[in-house]
Amino acid sequence: MPKRRIAIIDLVTKGPCRSFYGRVMNANFASVMPQVVGAWCEADGHEVSFLCYTGFEDIPSEVPADVELVFVGAFTQAAQLAYAISNLCRSRGAVTVLGGPHARCYPEDAAKYFDYVLGFTDRGVVQTVLADCGPHRPVGLHLTADGQPSELPGVRERWRFIEPTLAKAPWIKIVPMLGSLGCPYTCSFCIDSVVPFRPLDMDVIRDDLRFLRTKFRRPKVGWHDPNFGVRFDDCMNAIEAAVPPDSVDFIAESSLSLLAEPHLRRLQQNGFKAILPGIESWYDLGNKSKTGRKQGIDKVEQVADHVNLIQRYIPYVQTNFVLGLDVDEGSEPFELTKRFLDLAPGAFPAYSLLSAFGRAAPLNLDYQREGRVRPFPFHFLNNNHAMNVVPANYAWPRFYDEVIGLTRYSFSWPVIGRRFRATKTTIPRWMNVIRAVSSEGFGRLRYYTEIRRRLDTDRALRRYYEGETTELPEFFAERVQRDLGPLWSWLPAGALEHDPNAYLKAEAHPVVAPIRLSQLSASPSHDEQSSPVLPH
Ligand code: B12
Ligand code: SF4
């Protein structure tokens, strides 16, 4: 295979950023996969330039002008930014590839702007793209592996990309790691509800942890596993075999059902400092929170006790909730969450507005069938800036009233004060205060209040929410332009719109049927470095 000049861009944010929180934290939210792709490309002898975009870099000047192939990793909120980057790079003669959550959720749309759109990505998929490396326009190729990869390069192999990324984080430096992919649970709204659980190689994890102790006095590791600790003993054994007790600070997303007291004790001994369990709903998903059939206030009380127990072992707990699920009705779910905050005052609440990310979950087909998905530009689909599913049991103004009431309560000074006092160690305490007063707490309250005001006063916006028009209200169009900064001028025509029912339509008549690598297996194997020939 010829040696290629490649650029890889990891979009951690959706446009230029100036906030203090962004400066301190954004580099810590870098993804694993762009680094993995970099490691695979270099191992195959290609020349790689890597950029983690945290909102403070100038993309046109930091991406070398003479690269042949550009990989972009993007969440849906960064889709418009990604489309603009692809357009810019294509104008310089490069071929472009999109991977990440947006590519998995909206391949039909992304294929209009990228030459390749990747679903599940393993080394074979990347090698196929590198071998083909041709423009596919006007509609790009949608390639996918049959499932999640069974092995990924560890921290040691990704270090060349991790190091410059973390150099952008002034104080707290969190190294991203993965112990598993997929999840055995089936929460209907989740992208991993139908992806089989797959543990990764524990030898790689052991080696990575030892390696990190040569780089930092006390490393910090953020596990990106969809649900950390499903194979709890295997993970703990690996950590205990690799490093002395409590010598690395760990952060993980884990479901409450995995956090019984013996597990908490072991997590504490091994240095776990932050845990992010998903509670999601007071009426549903009891298996995940180990509350079985309990609902309403009974579930609130049991979960609050559990969260308080967790905080005796783990200093920082963030509890995740989804607002606007179909099981919710009236004020009760919101009031129950306030009650939960009273009963578990140390937990930081993270709220997501119910969102249907394209083909992320089979449940989204139901929303599309029912005509409940609104075409908000991708830029707003980050669980907060827009809710693209019409709530089943609320009119929009009422829904926003409830969301505002809950947000105001959660980030009111008495509740911030209680959270401060209930959290014992210094960094978690102050982290909670900073999150509350920054864009996450106060900022969202301001934003929701503005949307609520406009639901009464901005006729065009209200009609858009009600589904009476698909013409994008000025308010949203202006925000995308402002947020994209100089890259706005590279946004292709029509790229603000998408078909919110593309998944449903594609089920009936596939437009961009994904090419599975296994379908091309009659071609010579990748080990021989000769990859399948793709259609042009
Ligand atoms: C860990 C995680 C995080 C971490 C780390 C994020 C990160 N930079 O990777 C943190 C906590 C920081 C985070 C933040 C957010 N997250 Co998050 N997060 C996850 C989680 C739990 C796991 C994702 C993961 O890393 N899996 C492991 C990787 C290896 O597998 P994968 O994602 O399936 O990727 C495969 C392919 O997509 C491909 N691939 C992935 N990336 C790339 C990149 C390139 C270049 C290529 C070629 C291929 C490729 O290869 C992989 C192997 O097959 C998922 C939920 C889930 N259960 O998956 C949500 C999820 C990805 N997050 C989501 C959201 C909405 C967010 C936030 C917007 C939340 C918020 N309001 O702040 C932010 C956005 C952060 C950002 N960078 O823009 C959504 C994304 C939906 C979407 N279409 O955008 C998900 C799916 C959850 C959901 N709501 O359903 N998140
Ligand atoms: S436990 Fe978490 S990762 Fe697993 S299906 Fe439910 S929401 Fe998704």
C-alpha cells in the first residue's frame, strides 16, 4: 500500500470556545478512537498529523494543507462543524472520512458531505479506506465492521497522540481508557442497547496502567466503557495486579446495579474517585438501578440511600437523568428529582432532555413512525440545546416550565451549598460549584428560560416546535453561524437541514446500505496488506 499523508481531527467541541471551564476541561474529553486510528495508521507506515480540537485551535492552519486523507471524529453536536471541515479539506484536494457517534447515528446525512462514513470501525475497515483512498461523491461510502473491534491499541501505543492532547489541559489531565465495549443491558433509548458486551484484553490494560505510572506521579484515568465493571472482578484483578492500591485516580460510568457495597469497597481501595451512575427515570429501567419494580417515591428513597452509600466510598458522584421520557407525566417526576436532591445532597445531577439520535436506538423508529421527531439542526443535539422528540405527555411550554423549575432548584445557592458540605474532598467540592455556576448549571437555566420566553413570543419558533413548519427559526440559524465562527463560510449549502425520519425510510428503502467488510471477504486478506476493492 502506498504511504499516505493523513490528518486526524478529534472534535471535542462544536465550535470556537472561550470559557474558562472549556480551557481547563475540554482536552480531558478527547475520544479514544481517533488516537486508535492514528496508532493503526502509523503502525502501517503512514504519516499522521493529529489534532484534538478543543475550541481554541485554528483548524485551517493546524491541519496540514497537503494531506491526502482526513479522518474526522464527531459527535452529532459537532456535525455541522465536521461538514464544514470536510468541505474545506476537499477544496484542498483531500479525501475525507467521518467516524464516531454522528457517523453511527446519521450515516445517510453524513455521506452527503464525506467520502467515507464509518460505523463500527476495526483495523480492517481503516486499512480498506487507506487502500481505496478515493473520492466518493456526491454520496460517500458507508463502511462498517460486523461488530465492535475485539482489540484496540492501548495507552502505550496511543501515547504519541495522548501527550499533545493533555498538554492542552493546564491542571487536571485525564487519560482515556477502555476496558470493554457494548453493554449487556437493554435500556431502550441507548445506542448500546443492541450492541453485545465485549471485554477487551486485560493484559493491555495492565500494561497501560504500569506505563502511565512512568508518565505521571499520580495518573488520572477516565474509563470510556459504556458501562464500566460488568466483568467487575476481572477489571479489579487487572488493576490490582498492575499498580499499588490507590495509586491511580479512576473515573467511570457504571450502573447502580454494579455498585453494591463490596464492590464499592474494592473500588475505593483501587483509587476510584468519581462514579457516574445512570438513574434515568423514577418509573422505568429498574433493572439498571437494582430497584426492580419500585417506582416513584419508593424508588427515589432507595436510590438516594444507595447514592449516599456510594459517597461514603467514592468522593464524586454524578447521577444522570433523562427528562421527558414517555413514562413521565405532570409535575411528579420533576418533584421526585428535587426530593432526591434533598435526600442525596452530595450527588451532582446531570440532566439530558430526551433525544433521538437518528439510528442510535431501535426506539427511535417508534418516535419517527409517530411523527414525533423534530428536525432541529444537529448542532443543537447534545441533550440540552434542543429536545428533538415531542414529549408524549406535556405541551412544550409546560415541559420547559418543569425543566426550568428543576434546573433552578438544582443550581440554587442553598442546594449548591448543601452539595458543597456533603462532598468531603476539595477537588470534587469545587468541581461541583464550578459546574453549577458555569454553562452547565446557570448557563442552561438562562438558555431554557430564553427558549421558554420565545415559545410565547416568537411565533416562528413556536410553530417549529409544534411541527407546523420545518423552516428553521432565525434564533437557531443565527446561533449556528455564531458558534461555527470562521468555519461557517465552509458549511455546504443545505447542511443545516436533515431528514429526521431518515432511519425509518432507510429501513424500508435503504439509500446508503452499509458495506460490511465481511461481505467483501472474498478479496485477499488484510494481513497481506491488499484490501478489498470498493465500488466507485
Ligand atoms: C464515554 C462517553 C462519553 C465520555 C467520553 C466522550 C468521548 N470523547 O469519547 C464523556 C463523558 C466525555 C461524554 C460526553 C458527551 N457525550 Co457521551 N458517551 C459516552 C459513551 C458512554 C461511550 C462512548 C464510547 O467511547 N464508546 C467506546 C467506543 C470505542 O465505541 P463507539 O463510540 O461505539 O465507537 C465506534 C465507532 O463509532 C467508531 N468511532 C468512534 N469514534 C471514531 C472516530 C474516528 C475518527 C473513526 C474513524 C471511528 C470512530 O469506532 C468505534 C469502534 O467501532 C456513549 C454511550 C454508549 N453507550 O456508547 C455516550 C454517547 C457517545 N455520548 C453522547 C452525548 C450526547 C454526549 C455529550 C453531548 C453529552 C453532553 N451533553 O455533554 C458529550 C459530548 C462530548 C463530545 N466530545 O462532544 C451520545 C452521542 C450521540 C450522538 N450521536 O452524538 C451517546 C451515544 C450517549 C447517548 N445519549 O445515547 N460521553
Ligand atoms: S446500562 Fe448504560 S450503556 Fe448499558 S444499555 Fe443502559 S444506558 Fe446503555
